[in-house]
Amino acid sequence: MDLKTRTTQIFKKLKKDYPNAKCALNFKNPLELMVATILSAQCTDVRVNIVTPAVFKTYKTAKDYANANPKEFEALIRSTGFYVNKTKSILGACKLIAQKHRGNVPRTLEELVQLPGIGRKTANVILGNAYNTPGIVVDTHVLRLTKRMGLTKNTDPVKVEFDMMKIIPQKNWTIFSHLFTHHGRQICMARKPLCSKCSISSLCPKIGVTVKG
């Protein structure tokens, strides 16, 4: 079975398993999503969703963040970890957004990655979920599952992203990432994957079996 055919079958099975798959971070606008995504680095989405209501209530615009007292902001996000660096990234990004983008989060990957704390992964989260612009988000789950499923031989997130772009239709890039993330959290965990409960185990090289046709 060629790679594209197997990937298509994996996608169809996971879409059936997780029909409501979506971004796990709570947000109401692109700015909130940007902040939440930066906070989610080395932190669970559950924890971020606990922290962000107070943040979003206090800071509503890019200018609000740009003018924020760093120490006060650090106190609000402390439980997400790496709060000093995250504060620098968020406040720094918002200063540029306020100055160069009229307070609006940019709509292109090229502009987004120029902001502090935003790499391709964060940019694709924003584009795919706030602006409905397809993007492949290679988080820890997508990175693990694409390698396990034999969809890529690379381990660098950017290289994996480009590998997936070649075999997945552009319209499915965003939902593909959600499906793999959901499956990685619920079934294909890092240490003890639940292979006996996995709907795509027959397509997994780790199991040693592939489905024909």
C-alpha cells in the first residue's frame, strides 16, 4: 500500500473515532488563541484553560498586553511554567501587533513567525483555528504518531510538517493535526499505547500488519 493511500485510510478511521475533534484551548478571538497557545508550551491545555479566564478578563486588546506590568502578568500565568519567558513573548508579541498590525493578530505565517515566542507550530494553530487557514500543527503527539505510523522518517517538527503537507490534502491539514493529537492523548500514548483498542492498529508498522485496498 502506498503512503498516501495508507494515510487516507488512517485519516478516515480517526475522523470517525473523533468526529468532534477541535482545538482544546478555550478562546473567543485570534488574540486570545495566540496568548493561550504561547502559554501551552510545556504545559497542559487543561491548566492553560484554568489560567486564561483571569488573563482574558484583565487584558482584552493587544495594547492592554503591551502596557501590562510584567510582574503582575507573571503572577497571573505562573502556574503554566516558564512564566518569565512566556511573559516576555506575549507582551513582546503584543507590542509589535499594536505597533505594526493595528492591534490585529497577523493572518499569514510569514508575519506571525516574526513575533516573539511564535514559531511555525504556534502560527499554524492560530491560522487553522482562528482564521480557517489550513496548517499542520506538529505538537508532541503529532510528532510521535507520524513516526510510529511510518508516515515520516524525520524527527524535526518542521521537516515532519513538510512531509505531511506532501501526503495530506491541504483542506485536511488542520483537522489532521487535531485527530492525531486526540488519538495521541487517548490511545497512542508515549509510554503505554493501547494498541488493542486502536482503530488504526492494522495500518501501523509497529503492529506489523497493513490493510489491503
